Amino acid sequence: MAEGAVVVDEQRAGRAAAGDPRVSELRDAVSRLRRALASHPAPLPDRDAAEEELAALDAMACAGRPELSRLRRSLLLVAGAVGSVSALSPALTAVHRAVDNFAPPPDDVPSPREGT
């Protein structure tokens, strides 16, 4: 594939991602958590891991439609790294909600009473 074609494909993916409100919400939530983590004064042993996974979440969002399993894996790693820090909890919760937006809607399963 020619170099120009790769650039065009990347630009198309970026435009597609920019039009999806879930992507915008995820990027905003990741950005807020990154800022909160950067300003948190206490030393965190897994800070580097959390920052790397937040960067990965942002990159997945920028690349287009992210895979839910990869998003959840990154979220789990971030939560493991910062989950016990109560000051970061609201920002982490926002990232969690933004990741959950990529889950498919639950199937409407009729209750046993409806089937009778």
C-alpha cells in the first residue's frame, strides 16, 4: 500500500471516530483521569502502568471503533493501578461509564411469565 493511502485511511478513521459521541466521551473521560492522575501528589507504585493504559485507551478511541474487550482490559489495568485512591474515583468512574457505552445493548429477553 502506498504511503499516501495509509495517511488517507488514518484520516478517515479519525473522522469516523470524531463523529461518534461515545468516542468523544471516552476521550474526555480519559483526559480527565490523566489530568487527575498527573496532579495527584502521592506516589503510586503503578502510576506508569496507569498512564500507559490511559494512553492506550485514548489511542484506541482515536483509531476508530475500539474493541470492547481491549477497552475493558485497559480499564481493568487502570483500575488496578489507581482504584484504591479515592481522589481519583470520580474520574475513574467516568472512564468506566464511557467504556461501558461501547457494549452492545442487552437483548430483550422475555421473562418466563411473558412466554406463557
